[in-house]
Amino acid sequence: MKAVLPALARPLVEPGLPAGIDAHWFTSRDEAMAMVADADIAWVDMNRPQWTGEAAAAGERLKWLSTIYAGIDAFDIALLRERGTILTNGVGINAVAVAEYALLGILAAAKRYDEVVRIADRHEWPADAPGKVELADTRALVIGYGTIGRMIGDRLTAFGVDVTGVTRSGRDGTLTPGAWAARLGEFDWVILAAPSTAATHAMIGAGELAAMKPGAWLINIARGDMVDQAALIAALEKRRIAGAVLDVVDPEPLPADHPLWTAPNILHSMHLSGRSQTKMFMRAAALFLENARAFVAGRPMRNVVDLDAGY
């Protein structure tokens, strides 16, 4: 079976590849596009999601497509479904880093550490603190209580935050997708950690922002298209909510003249959360090899995406 794999991961992957896999290592978009045409297996993640999606679409014979990312919005899901391609994603690979980044953003918002840094840059010594919110006894809504969402919840609970999760099934006392919007006014932190699907597009709009507490913060570590950005800018300019922590936006990269850069009380982190670690490729390689062995042996693989559900 022909497999097209990133040369960057070769030292981690090649020694553990099971017999029967003929590996071809790409170093560029052009190489990936040329190699994947007759491949059975592909891991074609590149630094531009559009390139990754194009390479995957060019693999007309792909039986298994692997990606390091949890989100699958780079791929033509209908095409994969039509071809019968198995898609496995990287859920769990970046979970620790993303959960820590979410907590970082919430702490920075609570203490307005962004303002502290600016004050220090001006060499000033303030008489008062710009942020005085204590996390203890606040309430958080985590929309998308999967691997990352639960890690965020665990970390917030340790700080004394009352956490409510949202899941599709409503398991373990979580809210269902149809129940959280009516309760938005109860929470100090509204955290988006759900997969990007048609159902989550612009799930936070003008109505949801209006329903939030005036002192609440929106934290998005999921996908930028889950938020109506024009409505968010309007809510921030009118001080309808306290602020927003955005690791993700739409589009990415955000154009230099986009009004989201200068909207008040936004903490931007430029989709760096998942990259803020040193173990991503080691975890990705280990997961790929585990799945490669299972694929060759005909056993169930980890992180198989439900192409109908979109995650």
C-alpha cells in the first residue's frame, strides 16, 4: 500500500511503519500533489489548510486519510464520503496546549493582564489594578465538552469555577445544543470548544451576545466561523459584554486592516494555542503509527471521524 507522508515526521514514523506500507515522503505542496494521486494512505497536512484540502482531494484512491488537526474543515467531506475514504483526526494531540491557552486567556481577562503589560511598556507604576475579577465563584459555560472542553473544565474547576458543559447527548449533566442559549445570562465565561460544523456556524450572534451578562467574556478556541464577527464588534463597541479572547478568527490570517484588530477589549492569540507545545509531532507520529498498525491488520482505528456528523 502506498502512503504519502510528511518528510518532517519521517524520523519519528519510518522506524515504526508496519510491513506492507510503501512510504513516500513529501517536502512541498507540489510533491504531495504528485504523490497522492495513486496513494492508498495519506497524511498531507501542510502549513496552509487550503493546500492540505487540495492534496486530500487529489487522492482519488485514498482508503485512509490521516490529519493531525482536530478540526476537519480543510477537507471536502462529501467527496471523502463518496469515495469511501476513512478519515482519522488528531483529537487529543493538541488538547493540553489548547486547554492551557484557554485558561491563560481567562486569567488574563480576569486580571486584565493585557493592560498590565501595556502599563509596564509605558514604564508606569499604577496605584490600582486594571483587573479585579477572581475566578473563584464565577460560572463558565463550555460549549463542546469533548476532550479539550473537559480539560478546560477540569482546570477551571481547580480555580473554583462552576463549570457547565454542552454536549450533543446531554450526558453527565451537560446541556444539550438546544438548551444552552436560554441560559447564557447565567455565565461569566462563555467558551467555544465545539467542532466546526454547519450547525455551529455563527452560533454566537447578536441575540446570543445580547443575552450574555454585561460583565461576561467570550473565549473562542474552536473556529472563527462560530462567531458572527460583525455582531461581536458591535457588542464590544457598545460595551454589551466585557470582552473576548480570540485564538481563532475568520479569515485567517486576519487582514491587517480588519476592524477586529482594533475592537475594544479583545485579546488576540492568532491561532497559536495548539502550536504552543513541543510534543505535537511526537504525539501525531505515535497516533499515526498506532492507526497504521490497526489499518494494516483490519482492526478499528482511533479518532475515526463520523463524516455525517462532521467530527
